[in-house]
Amino acid sequence: MTAIVAKPRRPWFGPHFRLHLGMSITGVVVGMALLSLVWTPAPPTKMRIAMKLKPPLESGLAGTDQFGRDIFSLLMSGAWNSLSIAVVAIGIGVVAGVALGTTAAAKRGFIEEIIMRFADVVFAFPAVISAIMIAALIGSGATTPIIAIGLFNIPVFIRISRALAQRVWSNDFCLAAQAAGKGAFRITTDHVLPNIAGGIAIQATIQIGLAILVEAGLSFLGLSLAPPSPSWGRMLGDAQTYLSQAPWMAIAPGLAVAIAVLGFNLLGDGLRDKFDPRTEGGA
Amino acid sequence: MAGILLRRLGSFTLTLLIASLLIFVCMDLLPGNAAAILLGTAARPDTIAALEQQLGLDQPAYIRYLTWIAGAFIGNLGESASYGVPVGGLIAERLAVTLPLAAMALFIAVAIGVPMGVWAAARWRKAPDRIASGFAQVGIAIPDFWFGLLLILTFSTTLQWFSAGGFPGWQTPLGALKSLILPAVALALPQAAILIRVTRSAVLDVSGDDFIRTAQAKGLTEGRILWRHAVRNALVPIVTIIGLQFSFLIAGAVLVENVFNLPGIGRLAFQALSQRDLVVIRNVAMFFAGLVILVNFLVDLSYLWLDPRLRARR
């Protein structure tokens, strides 16, 4: 047991190892995504049947798929698609969630009860299930994962922004602002929001990673961007058919997803370590 | 005690009702009427009208909602448009695959995640902690369905120890169990990774508490302090996360069932989508949402048992 209460030792890597590793990985992923807008090694959607199912290095860095498309170029364009869907979806979650969460903290009582009950209900719908319902109504396309992932993230941000806002509201400066005659809305915009923005940003970073993971799953099922738009999840779906013939088709896109998610998670954890050291290595 | 139970039960029922209303509004009232979706864009208006009548869509919305809810209580959820059989039976049949799969995955995740988390906490900032935390960090980032593909690649295609998918049915119990092993492992990986992190930080959280010092002063062994005192008190956050993660377990099951070609509920939902079978989608969505709500309700109740202090309050 002594081990648990032992004095913290300086870790063998730098104090902000996770932050720096996360920043580097995210930087590479975002850089690749942006680069794909102006340049890829080969046109990502161009089919070259003569070059189909070539292993890595024989044609391109990561080989070619069943239509002879360059997998590395597909991965780069896929990064852009995956990131932009994740960022828009989390944006929806943050805006709606923070608005409702801070309202719940400011108004208390009946309104808070309704908002939290709403959060419980929406949280009961895993993104895959809402995506299937949405796809049944509007078909697949970028909108389906954006709505499904955005919706699932609203309760996530309601809960965290309410908890953070409650902490701010218990401060003396909020009491002083109330005494000065400021209303709940003004106090929220002037005092609560600036104080919770950091915590929200950290959580949003982690949720973007999770959104990339979920989007890959949805597009694996064909519930996201339609072909020929490159998408990591659909590449994995195609790869399943050629698993024994062309295993590299299955390995590269999954690795891309894992690296991107790992980068955002490390970045989020690292930011939390730096700015909120109380929750060392927390969940 | 009874008061707390009743209140929790009340909010559980309310959440279920709102969820069912939400599904009903999405699937039944929003544009794109069920009959038109089912028949496709080329259908003639009179064909659509005839099907509407057959499906009961010509009745007012509140009647349709009440019929659905009342049907749920007597086990009549309507008929699947594409399978032509009652949806209730269809779901029950598929449950025989999904429930054992989820249970196996949860078992594997707890069996790996909790001991590794405790190990990491006990050797805080030493090599075991680094290994367990690194494993957790990577495990969370790996998509479960991709891990499933890698398992197929390794154990089916290359080593040929397992079949690459499919389900022989429970008539051959051993074969059925064997076909669920790889999918359960794939599904368990991210869950185990999360449990490592939560267990680790929960045990670390309580390790500075007075009762741990008392236990040390009594001269108890390290193992006994760790498992009887630290882990026992860390159970509330661990169980909470198992409950919160349940919705991810279900989402993962939809994907993993599709990777391994397992005839479970997740695959049913996906097939229903390609058949535009709204009755099945609506009921499967309600089933999943209801399950998540139920699990969170049970987790809520388990606090009363895990943490006797809560029983006295309120």
C-alpha cells in the first residue's frame, strides 16, 4: 500500500509528455487533412483497374484498393472528411449543450429538472441507433452522422457545462454581480461562460476524437458520406471483402482512425493535466 | 428507502415514456410517410393510400401512439413489413445472440480492466502503471469493429482457429459459444481500456482516505487493504462507468455483429434499414433506448447497495 501513498516522483519523460505527443499527432493528422485539399500523391478517386490490389510500396505508400485507387491518397482525403464531420458534429453538441447546461445552472428548479430529464432521454440513444433512424428518413450522407453524433453530444455538454457552471455560480463574484443587479443571463455571459470555456474546450477535444471513432463506424455501415467521397470507415467496409487477398486495405484505414483518435485523446488529457492538475490521469 | 425506490421508479418510467414519444415523433410524424418510404418514389398514390390503411396510418397520431404503447405491454409490436412476421418474435429471436455477446464482452472487459486498473493504482507511476495506462490509451482509440477485422485476419484467415463469422445456432452450444468468442473480444477491448482508467483513478482517489491509513495502522497486508478496502470503496465510480458505457457497448454490438455476420439485434436494425422496414427500426430503437435507460436505472439502484451511506439520506 505504501506504493499508493508514495510521494510523486518526477516521471521519466517530460511533465507534459501527453500534451506534446497529442499535439504532434493531431498536428500531423490535421496537416494531412489540409494538405489533401491541395495535393495528394495520386488523385484519390481516380480508378486504375490495371493497378488494382497492389500491396504497399509496390504502388504508392499504402498500396491500392479493388479499383486501383491509391490508398494513401484516399487516407489523406478521408482525414479531411472525417475531421470536418467530427468538428461540425461536436460544434452542434457544444453550442446546444452549453446553452442548455448553463441555463440549467442559472435557473435551477423546474427548468433545470426539464433540461436534465431531456439530457437523460437523448443520452439513451446511441449514435448508431439514431443514425439508423435518421438514415431511414433522409437517407445517408454527411448530414446523418452530423445529426446523430451532434445529438448524442448535447447531453454530454449539458452535464459538464452545468457542473462547471454550478461551481462558478458558488463564487463570491457571482453573488456580487447579483447584488449589483445583474440578471442571470448577464452573469452567465459575463462571468460563467469565460470561466467554463477552458473546461469545455478540453472536453470538446476528447469528444472530437470519439466522434471520429463513431463516424468511422457509421460510414463502415454505409450511414455516412456516399461514395466516391473517401471515408476511412467505408474503406474498412470495402476491405472486409478482400480481407485474405489484400489485408493492407484493412490495416491502413483502421490505423489512421486509431492514430487520429489517440492524438485527440492525448491532447485533451494533456490539456487537462496542464490546466486542471487535480484530476491527474482521470477518466 | 421505499420513498427513494418509488421516486427512482417514477423517473425511470417518465424517461421511458419521453423516449418512446421521441421515437414516435421521428419515425411516424416527420415528413416521409412510412408507406411512401416502404414503396419507394415510383409508387402510385392509390397504392400508398391502400398500404396506409393496411398499416393503420390513416388513423390520428395519438391513436397510433397509444396502439403502439398498449401493444408493447401485451407483446404485440406490429408486423415486420419485410419479414412478414411479428416484430416481437423477431427481436426475441435475435436477442439470443446479442445478449450472450454483450454479456461475454462485459465479462471479458471487467476481468481484464478491473485487475489491471487496481494493479496500475497499486504501482502508481511505476512500470506497471505506465504499461496499464498506455494499454488503456491505445485501447480506447482502436475502433472495435476494426479490431474485429484484425482478429478475423489473424485467427481465421491466417491461423484458421475460428471461422470468419456466422452463427451455427444454439442447437450446437459449443459451436455457438465458439463463434461468439472473437466478436466478444473485439467488443470488450475499448470497454476494458476505459475500465482500466476508471478503476485506476477511483482506487487512487480513495487511497489517501483515513480508513486506508487505519487499515495500514491495523497491520493488514497490502493485498487485503487494496481489495477489501480500496476497491470496495472505488466500486461506485466503476459501476457508474459500466452503466454509462452500456450505450457504447450496444453501439459496438451493432458494428461487430455486422463484421462477424452474427444474426443479432444490431444486424436486424441494419437489415431493416436497407429494407426500409420502419416498424422494425422503430421497435429496435425503442428496445435499445429502453435497455440503456433500464441499465442506468439499475446502476442508480445499485448505489444504494454499494454505498450504505446513501440509504440513510433523504
